[in-house]
Amino acid sequence: MIRMVKEKGIHDLEDLPGIGETTADKLRAAGIDSIEKVATTAPHELSELAGINVENAKKAIEAAKESTTVVYETGEAIAEKRKVIGKITTNSKDLDDLIGGGVETNAITEAYGRFASGKSQLGFQLAVDVQLPKKEGGLEGAVLFVDTEGTFRPERIESIAKAKGLDPKAVLENIMVVRAITTDQQILTIERADKLIQEKNIKLIIVDSLMALFRAEFIGRGALNERQGKLNVHIHRLQTLADKYSLAVYISNQVMDNPGILFGDPTTPIGGNVLAHAATTRLYLRKSKEEKRIVRLVDSPSVPEGECVIKITPNGISE
């Protein structure tokens, strides 16, 4: 693992040569929100994003590089740290096994699929299960639920809680719901989450769905760069919270049909490479017969690809 540490003198983007307040705002809007990111950006790209000439961009990049040092950790040290990673059961042993034992803390788990494929239902299940004792697959923590599509259903939480032998009222009281109707509200909720996380012992953040508002507000190719820049900042903030407070992040995502895929399944998640690289674990959910759903593990750094079948019942997710 390589971790960048800033030296004295340069702490913010505005401290870099040729980067004033207005230029710094442009960079942050494009997702270049730290000294480290400037240090690893190509001069021509930084020039275009910041609206400065290439020579000034080179000077800013060089200053950013000089202001950081690299701290190395051994693989053994990281292995020790991962021993305390928490995992939330999905209530399906097959699904837990597929993703390496459950939904991990310090990570972002993304589930994408078509309408009624079970993305929200998995979120509801996790919102209940995270409150379980650790020996039962929980983290004994509360939930921050960012609802961007009006999908949160308390009655669904109640039925899942009853099936787990929990007090439905107590479970609902441990779920903090924010109904976001704009991307600014969605982003601001996560930006200001630190105090709530500490006060309520939040161990799971759910965003259902991550891309719905971005997709509605940023229409057309002309708005794509702005959308992806804003998304990049948002998703990295989620990862920062996951690392800082050892909590899990679960996001659901919409899909589209990729016209470039002529054979096979054209279903493609929204969000492009920004989201693809940021999500630690990616799950593709497909509706099957009756209550059955097929879950495919598309990407994970620790376990191989595979599939399993789950059922969505009145009592929640099961084998």
C-alpha cells in the first residue's frame, strides 16, 4: 500500500503556483480535489480542466509532487489490518459465500440491475442485518439511508425485522433516512455525515440509487464531463467515510442497454469508468422465475467471479 502524505507549505489546491481560488474550484468540480490528484494528472489534462497554460500546469504538478512523500506498508501489515474488517450478512449463505463472507466494511458494494431485480430489497435486508450482534452477522450499528427515488418502505423493514426476531420499531429508529431530490442534496448529505455517523454509530450507508438524480439532471454528451466530475468527488467521499469510520457502503445503480454489444447481454451499469473503478465489489442482479433472482459477482479484489440464486420473500432475502 502506498499512502501520500503532504509536507509543510502546501496543503490545499490554492497553495500551488498558478492555482488561485477560481482555478481550484474548477479543479474540484472536475474531481481533482487534492494535492495528490494534481501530482498524478497529465499537464495537458490539468491545463484543460483548470483553464491555464501547459507551462503553468507543469509547475503546479511539479510543486504537488515535491510536497508529498510516499509511505510504504508491508503486505503483512495490511493483512493484519484486514483481520478487523467487518462483514454484514445478506441473509443468504450462498450470496455471503459468493462475495467473501458478506458485505465488507471499508469498501463500496454496488448492485446494479433492471427494475424489480432486487437491488432495493438487498438494501432493506442489509439495513436490518447490520443491526444484529456481530456473532449473528451484524455490526451492532445504525444506518444512513439516502433515498433518491422514493423507494424506502418502512413496512418492508418491519416485516424483515420481525422475521429476524427483532423489534420493528427499534430497527426503524436506527435507520436515518434522507429523501434527496437533487444531486446537490444527495452530495451534501454525505459531505455532512461525519457528525451523524459518530453520534448514531452508523455502520452502513445506503444510497438507493446512486445515479438516478445524476442521470436526470445531466442530460446529453455536453453535460457528461461535469456529471462525471461531480460523481467522482461524491463516490470518493463515500470511500473516505468507509475508511475513516470502518463502515460499509452499499449503493444500488441503474442500467442501460449498450448498443455496441451485438451478442450477449447488453445490460450496462450507469456511471462509466468513474464508478467502475470506485466500487470495490460489483453485483449484477437479474430477475428469474417467481421470487428468484440471479446474482452475478462481476468484480471483486478478493474472490473470483461467480453466480448464485437467491429468493426475495415477504420475510426478506433467503436461499
